[in-house]
Amino acid sequence: MDIKDYMQGLGINAKQAGREISRASSGKKNLALLEIADAIDKNRELLAVENQKDLHAGQHNGLDAAALDRLALTPKAIQAMIEGLKQVAALPDPVGEIIDLSYQPSGIQVGQMRVPLGVIGIIYESRPNVTVDAAALCLKSGNACILRGGSEAIHSNQAIAACITQGLQAADLPVSAVQIVATADRAAVGELITMNQYVDIIVPRGGKSLIERISKEASIPVIKHLDGLCHVYIDDSADIDKAVAIAVNAKTQRYGVCNAMETLLVADNIAVKVLPLLAKSYLEKGVELRGCLKTCSLLPECIRATEADWHTEYLAPILSIRIVDGIDEAIEHINRYSSQHTEAIVTEDYTLARRFLREVDSSSVMVNASTRFADGFEYGLGAEIGISTDKLHARGPVGLKGLTSLKFIVLGDGHIRL
Amino acid sequence: MDIKDYMQGLGINAKQAGREISRASSGKKNLALLEIADAIDKNRELLAVENQKDLHAGQHNGLDAAALDRLALTPKAIQAMIEGLKQVAALPDPVGEIIDLSYQPSGIQVGQMRVPLGVIGIIYESRPNVTVDAAALCLKSGNACILRGGSEAIHSNQAIAACITQGLQAADLPVSAVQIVATADRAAVGELITMNQYVDIIVPRGGKSLIERISKEASIPVIKHLDGLCHVYIDDSADIDKAVAIAVNAKTQRYGVCNAMETLLVADNIAVKVLPLLAKSYLEKGVELRGCLKTCSLLPECIRATEADWHTEYLAPILSIRIVDGIDEAIEHINRYSSQHTEAIVTEDYTLARRFLREVDSSSVMVNASTRFADGFEYGLGAEIGISTDKLHARGPVGLKGLTSLKFIVLGDGHIRL
């Protein structure tokens, strides 16, 4: 098989299906989502068998335990895919929404209509559940998609693809609306991210090196986030109980996630009160502490942080701590080291809260809440295809609206321009 | 002067000034705009003298009449710059606007805050008035900008730059918020469009070849429009008077503009009624008609269109005309040949109007209105920095909001994630 021809074929089909799916009624799209859920429900056994092939091959090829864990389609993982499909079906349809329709002095009415982007290419690692999540979000938002999962999950993904095809057919929607790349050849990715005539946007999901490579090589725009180097700043004016609760939650609720805190900034005047309490809690949970000179003098269990620590997304039970003069130094530190994902301030001071919200240039900025809330579900988006740390188009958790754009519509009654 | 060092210096200054201007109050920004208007008002003579230098050099270098016309800072052009500044000052400040702030089940409040993009690089041809327009929009939207005008306008632009600096100083804002590249060396453009660490977005303004080249070479995202190949479709169900008024206006109100109609599509059953009326009007105005076979059989003055005509943005008194079966063939033609700028339908049929609005994938879609309305002022944006035919971020006329992005804000009261 010639990979270029194969991928171009997918592109042509997707473009055509994208036009049809963009016009599909909300009812048909929801029916397809529920029929896909039904097909998965009825094919649990087949999915398990196909997934076993991938797991065996993975073990044989020396995948580590974490990778095998992500690859496994356990009964619980299958149930989660079914629930996810039902949740997306229940969300409001973003397509065709009209906003800000108002009369202009000339007499025309001008507004904006939300429309699908067209064709979305999604590249991800060996997590078969992403196949269903991504397909559901693209379908609901009226986009066609081309999905390229990790080659280690190819049997699982093909089995899921069959369920998706059944669902689309049952709803009388074009099966090319969701296409899954059926080759493990890595050249397929190179084609996908440069087929500008067929693909409107690329969403890479996975580790930083995957995302960096795709961003660099893609000629199609990419929605991405690279790092989640998130900060919590505890101001003098913080309520101690809230500060402890938030700083412990932001670091320890889960470690390997992009919205976990990696650096804690503490105002000088409150450090002596709050840091010993925090250190006790962190040490109980086995979190290693790396601090600035002042922090180390307060906390004997703390080792000295180096410049590299301020730049590091640990994704692990390690925390860097710096004592700062106040909000100005905190914001300066954040501007310098943050990956612009999520930052939080803990304060009871109205003016400082307002300043932090406006001046910190990150995709999510919080007051008195844990950075762990930076998530499409928690934000009420219903689901997310990823979190964008770019500034253009979509910023922060990207839900259905992030997969659409707004075109202008004009309603007249024979109006001409004078 | 080393161009790379020089441009990097502008980048560093812009980044710093961008932080300051992003926090500047609406009052200060408006004051700066009015002070710039005042400085231009007081320096009309100096501007004219510097502009004369560019005009003389342009004549010497063989610029054509149209280019010299765009280069000229006539008293009328200077007055228009002053009025433009006052208009932008009077627009609402987009920065800091908070939308959709609502409580989530967890108890946190989630909303989105509109924030500046950061640093905007604008590359344009030898129209000195763009210098003021672009600076005003960037300043009001809280962005720093680096402006690179055509080398033929360098004296005019430097004189305008001095006025801008005076205005920024008078309002106590950083003068690096607006920087104008002070070299005619074309290598400056290559640097500007690849300084990803300092520049957040590039806006090219000018001819298609300039925009194509910049889009191709830029590593920074570009807001652009390439072509304005706009269509008007007259359905069977159209009111004849409205159809004639709109089709004449869309083609002939101005020829060299991106929102002028280039191809007219007419439904078979109305062609015999509407086309002779239109042809009479077009011929009176000296518009050359190029039609499909059916059109030519109806209109003796029409010559045969070739395949190339359907692809051509004439920007001239030439119109291609095609008779189609109905809305399906019209939409198919548009999907195939349109540049996705602006398309209009003329119809009295509710269902067809609704279908056209939803199914035509262009940045502006109109019912019973002339394509010439596709414009930031006519849409009530107050001003525009350009028209985007891309789908991501900003689509259609790009005003102040197009120079901002939305970050998420979260307000809690010590909330942690469970």
C-alpha cells in the first residue's frame, strides 16, 4: 500500500463526509452516538479479544507497565467509553448557534453563526479510549475526523472502528465521518499533518515529545498544550486553612497530570505560619521538597532548589517552593517560568485577587481554588479534547465549541451599500 | 546595523511593553489615542514634507500612479487618520471583559476573561495610513505592536512614528508599545515573522503575493485573507428588484475590493427575467460579461467564460455569470470555486435562506444583502485590521476582539478537587 495515496484517500473521503456531517441534524448525530455506545455494549467480548492481541504484542515488545495499563480495555474502561458517548449525546449541539444578531445603522442585521471546522486530524498514543472520546466530540461538533492512534493499539482501535461504523450506519450518516488509520506505518502521521487541502486542524494527544514533533512538522494548525508547569501563590492575606487545603490538593490529588501544581510561591510574611503545616502534610504523603534558601531555613527537610527546578514539570511527588516578597514578585516568577497552563492565588484581598486575575497570562487563572479544577468537565464543557496553552483560537480546556468557528451572517431585505 | 540584533531588540522591547500595555487602564489608552491624533494634527506640515520625500523617491523609482496614490498623505488622508484615532478611542475597551461566569456543581465559578494576545507584527505595503490604523487597534486592544511598512513610505512612517511616540509619552505609556521598523532592509521581515519568542501573531496587509509569501515563511501564526472571490446567487424565488439592486451593487459599487462580487449564479427559471435587466445595467457601467453557454444564449453581448474564469478574482469591471438548476448546484459551485470570503443569496424563500446560511462555508454569508457589506465598520466592529478567510481564531472582519483571546478564570472559596 502506498501510504501517501492511502492517506490522500482518507482525506478526500473526510472532506466529503465533513460537508454532510456539518449539515446533519442534532437528532441524527445524537442517534449515531447512542448507536455507537450500543455497538460497543454488544461487542464487549470482541473488544476484549482484540485488545488481548495488542496486550500480548505489547508485552512481547517490552512495553512498560504504565503503557500496558493505558493500553488495556478493562470492563471498567469499556463502560467508561459507553458513558462518555451518552454524555456527549446529552450535551447541547453547538452547530448553528447564532450569537449577537443585531441591527446596524444601514438596516442589515449582523450576527455570528457557530459552524464546524471541517476535518480534524487527531494523533494520539496507545490509549484506545481516546478513539471513542475523540470521535464523539468531532461527530457532535459536526466535524469529520481522521484518527491515528498508537500502532500498539491497532487491533483494539480497529475493533472500536467497527462499532463506530455500525453506529454511523444506523443513524444514516456517512461512515467516512470517522476514519481510523488502518496502518501502523509511521509515515501516515507525516502525511496527515501536511494534507492542508483536506485537514483543517490537528490535535495531538500524548507526551511532550510527540506534541513537539507534530507541532514542528505540521503545516496544518495545531491545537496543543506542551507543559503544565502550574503555580499556586499564597499571599500574606490568605486564609491559612484554605491555603493549606488548596496547596495540598493541587500537588497531591494526582501527580502525573498537567494541572497539578509544580511550584509553590509563598509570601514572606505568611511563610512561617503556613509552610510548616504544609511540609507536614507533604512529607506524610511522601512529597520531596526543594526550596529557595529562605524556605530551606524554615523547613529542615527541604533540599535546595536549583534554577532547573523552577523550569521543571515534575509530574511526580516533588515540589519546588519559593518565598517571595509579595504579589509583584510572584507574578514576575510566574511570567518567567510558567507554561501558561494554570495558576492560582490564595488571598482574601479583593484588590490582589483582581490584579492576579487580570495580570497573569495563563489559560486558566484562579482565586482560592485548586489548579486541579482546570478541566473540561469541571468547567462545565461536558467533555474536552485537550487543553490548549496557545493563545489563538481555543485557550484552556477545549470542548465542543473549540472544535467550531464563528462565521458572520448578514440578513437584509434588498440592502445595498451606498 | 545587524538586522537580526536590531529586530531582536525590538522584540524584547515589545514583549516588555506588551505586559505594561495589557494592564493599562481604558482611560490611559484612550488618552494616548487622542494625544496621537493631536500630535498628527499639529504636525500636518511636517508629515507633508516627509511624505513628499517618499513621493519624489517613488516617482524616481518608477512607482505607478496607483502606488503613488496609496503613498500620498493628502490633507484628506491626514484628516482621516485623525478621525480614525478618535473613533477607536470611542470604542468600548475589549480587555478584561468577563463572559459566561457561572457556578459549577463543585461550587467554583467559571468564566472567561478577554485578554490581549501580546505582541502583534504587522507587515504592509506603502500605505502610511495603515501605520496609524494598525497602531490604534493594537493599542486599544492592549497589545504591543511592531509595524513594518513598505520601504517606499519610510520617511512618512517615521514622521507618523514620532507622533505616536508623543502620544504614548503624553499618556505615560511605554513608547515601545508601538515600534516602527526603521530600516528598509527586507531582511527585517524575515526576522519579524520568525521571532516566536517575542511575537504572538502576524497580520500581513497588502497584495496576494505579499500575503502568500509571509504565510509560507512565517513560523508565527498569521491572520490573513488571500482572495475575495465572492458569489451572489439569485434564486427562482428572488424578488427581481432586490436581485438587480444587489447584483449591480455587489459588482459595481467598487471594483478593486475583496468583497466585490466576481461570479453571479442565477437559477434557470428566473434567468430570462433578471439577466437582461442586469446586463443592461452592467453594460452601461462598462462591465465585461463572461458567461456559461446558457447565459451567452440569453445575452448576445456576453462572451464565453472558460474554467479559469470561475477561479478568477478580477478586481476589475469583469463579471462571470453561470446559470444553475437551483440552490444545490449553486452551493456546489460555491464550495468548489469560492475563496470562502463572502457569498450572498437573493431569495424570498424562508427554507432556502436558512439552508444557504447554514451550508455555505464562508467567512460571511448573506441573505438579500450586497456582498459589499462585508466590512468591519458595516458590521459594527468600529474598525478592522483585516478580513480573515481562515477558520481558526478570527473569521471575517477582524476588529478589536480579533486581537484578543479568552482565558478561563475560576473563582473559589478554598475549593479543592475531590
